[in-house]
Amino acid sequence: MKKCIIICSVFAVVLFLFSSGVGAGAVNEDGSSGDGLKLYKKAAYIMGSILEISVYSGEDKKAADNAIDLAFSEVGRLDMLMSNYKSNSELNRINNAVNKREPERCDDELLRVIELSAKFSRLTNGAFDITVSPLVALWGFNRGNDGDIKGYVPSKRELARVLPSISYLNIVITDAKDSNDRRRLIHFKNNFTRMDLGAIGKGYAVDRAAEVLKKAGIDSALVNFAGNIFAFGTPEGRGTWKIGLKDPVVAGNILGSFKIGDGMAVATSGNYERFFVMDGKKYTHIIDPRTGYPVRGTLSVTIIADTATTADALSTGVFVLGAEDGMKLIKSMDNVEGAIIYETYDGNIAARISDGMNKILELSETAGKIKIEN
Ligand code: ADP
Ligand code: MG
């Protein structure tokens, strides 16, 4: 069946959690659920984004707070491993060591994230690629000291110079040679190759934070890291967590909502999250590693998967692939559903929604005249 969605105004979609943060209606005014479980919540700025952890637990506030603090510490630890902005992160140590022209020993967990990233590069035919870093810098998407983006439109010649460094195939990981130091080694085939985990790091951190919460005895929680979400258990008295799709252009407009259950992750990549406008053209922070240009046409991609790492990496990869190839990939994967909102050639806005997502997505009246293709 082929429905088509046209949404009158140009909009994009972001994820948010209904008013109480999780499972609207599941929580009483005093923060308790009907069955004596209470909602404990903490939000803080970390890794350049807001991390919000919501936990349902019994009366023992101390135990819940302690579990949440452990999860925050875990994300802090990962920030020291994967941050692009911390000069002393393990990632930046490797990025900077490349000029030594010899393989560098690397933390094994970081190597595993790099290997996972390569898996998503293969899956997306190179649309997702953590070696976009030099392009991110060239287009001026690196945050300055004031936190602002200094947008810059490079010439074709500048792009051509950078492109040979952009490929996950430039990353080489080898076994340890020294029996005293079992850490594996990494080097780049191109001296200008650099890595940026901005499109997978938050998802990975969400999965690790959820693990820490479980180990600390929590049975029901929702971790939301700037729209990278993982839920386990369910809010007391309800079978699902409710997630909203918000229209950020028409402020306050909600396009719809859907519910996720135990062990489900959601992530959204949008062209409105970080961008600059130059000569009336909008340049978004998601770059096609194959051409060197910021992606045009895709407005937002929302992915549902079984891990936040997968949802995060795929939302970016599918964003680059676009509606046609992106939806093909979503449909080809088990346990993956998704929605792609994009601009058609005639300037209309359309959405492709996978069958599984279509079943759970309840569009709100404010979604406008929407044509859905699946
Ligand atoms: P955000 O984290 O901003 O919500 P994403 O998960 O889509 O959104 O990640 C975007 C970030 O990933 C960019 O800011 C950039 O650092 C990096 N990036 C940009 N293009 C790509 C790409 N094609 N593949 C992998 N990473 C990318
Ligand atoms: Mg991503």
C-alpha cells in the first residue's frame, strides 16, 4: 500500500518525552506510581549534551540516586575515551599520534567502538563514516571556544585535497606484538585521517549507562541522551514508554507519538540540530563522506532499534543515504524500524515510514496534510 505524505510547512522532527519525561500519565503528582514505585530523575550537561536518566524504583531514594550517579560516572568515563573536544581524551591522543607514522597502542574499548563503526560503514556503503572529522572541521562545524559554529563553504579544490583522508578503510587495527602489553595497535593509512565519534558515541554511552543501572539493581529506566534513548523495564502500571515526535519549525507542534517497550532504543538525526546558513543556503552538520558535502534533502531520520548504538549510527547513516536507499536499508534489517522525513524535488515535504513504525505511530491532528510512503 502506498500512501503519500505532504506536510504543508517545512518542518523537521525531534524526539521528546512527554511532560513528566517518561510515560505520560504513569506518574502521580507526587512522583509516585500507583504501585508504590517512584520516579527518580536526574539531568545534567555532559559530553556536550544533556543526559537525562529516569528510574522507577521503590522507596529507597538513596539506592536509586546511587544507581543514577554510577550511570553518570560511566558516561563521564566514556567522555574521556571518545570526546572530540577534550584534548586529553583517548580518541584525541590517537588522532594526534598519527603523525608519528607508527602504529599506536590504543584502549581496547575505544578500538571496539571503532570496529563497530566500521561495521556500520560497511552496512551503509560508506554513508556512515567516523573519518568525516577533517570534513567536519573544514566546513567549520567544530565548536569554537564560544561554543558557536563558524560556518565555512570550502572550494572544490579544498574538498578534493581532504577527500583521500576520508574513509574508514584508512583505519588499520593490528594485534599487539609485545606480550607485556596486550593492547592492540592502530594507525591510519593517510596522514590526514582523523576520527569523530559524534554520530555513534552518545548511543554507545546510553547502552553502557543502561547496563550500569541494571547492574545496580534497577529494573525500570529510561536513558535519554539528547534524543538517543534506551528503555528497559516499563513505567509502573504501563506496558510502554511514550515517545513524541515534535515539529521544531512550527514551535510546539507535535507530529505524533509512538510507544516503545522493554529493551528498545530510539535515535533521531535532524538537519536542524547543528547547521549554518550562508547566502540563503542551509548547511547541516551531517556530511556525505563520499562527496564531502553536507547532506541536502533529508530533514530528519528516526530509528528504532534494539540498542542505542545501532539507532544512533543508523540514524546518521540513513540520513546520508536519503529516503530511497535509507528505507531499503531499514527494511532489510531485523529489529530496525524507522521514519525518514525529506524534501521532495518539487519542494514538498514527504515521509517514508517503515511498516513496523507505521503500525505504532499515531499522527496528531497538527501533523497537517501528510502523505506517507512506506
Ligand atoms: P547529533 O549527535 O548531532 O544529534 P548525529 O548522531 O547524526 O547527530 O551525529 C552527527 C555528528 O556526527 C556530526 O556532528 C559529526 O560530528 C559527525 N558526522 C557527520 N557526518 C557523519 C557521517 N556521514 N558519518 C559519521 N559521522 C558523521
Ligand atoms: Mg547518530
